[in-house]
Amino acid sequence: MPKPAILAIDLGSSSARASLWDRGGAPIEETETQLSHEFRHDEGVVADADELLDLIASAVDGTLEKAPKAQVQAVAVSTFWHSVLGVDSSGEPTTPVLTWADRRAAGAAAELRERLDEREVHRRTGCVLHSSYVPAKLLWLEGAYAEAFARSERFVSPGEYLYLKLFGEARVSTSMASATGLLDQNDKRWYGEILRALPIEEAHLSPISDEPLRGLSGEWAERWSALRDVPWFPAYGDGACSNVGAGCADRDRLALMVGTSGAMRVLWKAEAVEIPEGLWCYRSDAGRFVMGGALSDGGNLIAWLRETLRLPEYEEAEEAIAAMRPDAHGLTFLPLLAGERGPGWTEGASGVIAGLSTGTQPEEILRAAMEAVALRFALVAGILENSLPGERDVIATGGGMLNSPTWRQIMADALGRPVTVSKVEEASSRGAALLVLEALGEIEDLEKI
């Protein structure tokens, strides 16, 4: 008989994946299905909820076809944080999905800063009043999509929308709620003070629950009969999943992720937390916090440079930047092309390259960009060290770190400590699977996995 497996679904900023994992948290070979997507960059940075749903469904189809006899024990889901859409009384979208990268709510964030004590909001929610987070997006939506906003019965994340379609019911996990900017991190309840400053009530938000749903509805029960009655756990935030999947589930390890964007995170068990300025603080689940800083520019910046500067082929460019001494290019690069999140959270920030001359080569700009991103991470690391003192191993994940040994060395130099590459190729998928295995009682000590 086939051994029980966890089906992990991972919706990221650039792809949707489905894969099977065994009860020890190891991947089951040749079961992954990965489908690429891109956010739409029209007036803002958005996605279509139904297109994301179709993408996830196709990924699940692909994995089930690769393992038709798999005995799925439960379904784990990881999705990107900080995104929101409206749905009407029939559960249909009223707005596009506003992603974390959509900066149009900057004015609304400024308005909230006038209404509220931002330090107190940050101390309670772990989030600043910034266009990245849901409070500013909701206030902006009321004006920019007035009719659609009025028709919206609830405001949900893409993960909640998935469950609304599959089960006719939406729940938001502690993890996903924690990164909205609407949750009191220590009380684990919607924060009334900020709700009173917004044009919504608690009834417009999903109930917070980490309990799984069972019983796929209608066409989904027919399409995925093997998954119909298994527990589907509410989606976890992808950043927290990445930490868990990479083996960074305690204070002794610092996760450094450079994918489309970038993040540096520490995850640990605690009953309560004090949140320092400059960092965000969310949760992986009801018993663990995850704290750190996020950069809007990571692999997306390098991809933009490769296309814009018409850089040579990857191997040639890597060889060229590896041969340069640090700062030999003489350039100062401010890597804020996609705006600033941590640690300054400046709305309207933009990128700068200073020191250009007619002799500047494309590879020099590339090296300057990598050094600049590394130095931004060093700022975050310094704040983390002051808040959570202790020696930590730095574990790197994400394509940016895995694909460029030179960038890893630059990062190690900036941080002043070695950077070890995680051996886990899909940390978010694995992390979601491990969190579900723990919830099922299959794993006793997640920190040692």
C-alpha cells in the first residue's frame, strides 16, 4: 500500500507549485508540478484571483497525475503574505488582488499615520502603516474602487479565496492574519483600534482559525475525489514556511532569502513578543513568531539589470563580477527600484545609481547592485542582533543565493559571518508540509527536523 503523504501547495510571487511530502518531511521524487505566473503591472501591481485559482488547480492536477495511487493524508498550503481582494455575497471577486508590491496606497498610509499613533500600531500589530499592508490598501480601495468596495461583503487573501471556492467557506490562519497589519500579535485577535480607523468592520474579515476544513464541494469533489474528505489546513504565510522548511525554526538560525524580493527572518516559539522599531513581526502559527526585515528589491532587481543592461550570458557575467574587488566600480547604488520596505519604510522611495561615467561597464553596475542589497541586509541584521542577541548561523534560500556563489560571498562579507546554502530546494512547500505534520501529531519537535 502507498504510504501516507502530505500534498503541499505553494503559491508564490512568480509560480504555483504542488508536490508530495512523506511523513518525515522529505520530498517524494518526481511529484512536483510548477507553473509560472507574473503579477500584472498596469496601474498597480495586481493579480487576478480566478487566474491564480486556475493555476493552483492545474498544479494540483499535475501532481495527482504523477502519483495517481498516492494516499494523501492532508493538504498544506503556503501563499504570499500582504495581499487582499474583495468578494461579494456570492463569493465572486469585486476587485483584483492587490499584492504587496502595489504602492498606490501610499497616500492612504499617510492618512492613517495622521489618524493613528503609528508606534503603538506597530507595537501591537508588528506592521507599520505602509502601502505594503492591508490597512492602507483597504482605505485606498474605498476611494479608488468605490462601487466595488461597496459591493464587497468580505476582504480576503488569495488563500482564503481558494478555500471559499473549494469549500464555500473562508478561514484565515493565524499566520496569514498576522501579516495583514490588522492583528494584535500577542492577543491573536483583530485589532479594534485600527479597524475603527478603516471603512470596515470585523464582519468584513474572515474568522481566524487554524483548524482544517474537510469536504470539497461540487465540481471539486468530483475533480479531486482523493482529496475530498482529507483535512485541508488554512494557508500559512510563505515567509514563515520558508524558515521552517529551511531548518530555521529556532533562534539559533537566521534565514536569508533572496527570491523575487528579499527577506531576513528569525523564527522562534514564545507566548508573547516585544516588537522593536525597524522590523516587522508576524507568526508562523499560534505558538511561534517570525521577525525580520524585507526588501522589495532582490532577484527582481538583478533580472531587471540583466534585461535593461543587456548583460552577457549568466556564466560570463558571474565570472566578471567574481573577479572584481569590493567597491572597485566606484558606484553608489540605492536598491529601491521597487520601493522601500524595511528598515526605513519610506513611501515613494526610488532607486539611485551615483558615480556613473562613460567607462562604466554593465557588469560593474550588476556588482554594485549586489553589494548594495547585501548592505541593506546588514542593516536588518544589526537591528535583529540588538533585539534578539546571540550568535546565529545564516542559512540562505531562494534563487538569488543559490544561483550566484559570488553574491553569497558578497553577502557573507557584508554580514561578517559565513552564509550556508540550504540543501532544501523548495523550502516553502516543505515548511507548509512540516507545519501540517506537526498539527497532525506526526512530528513532536519541529525545531530538530
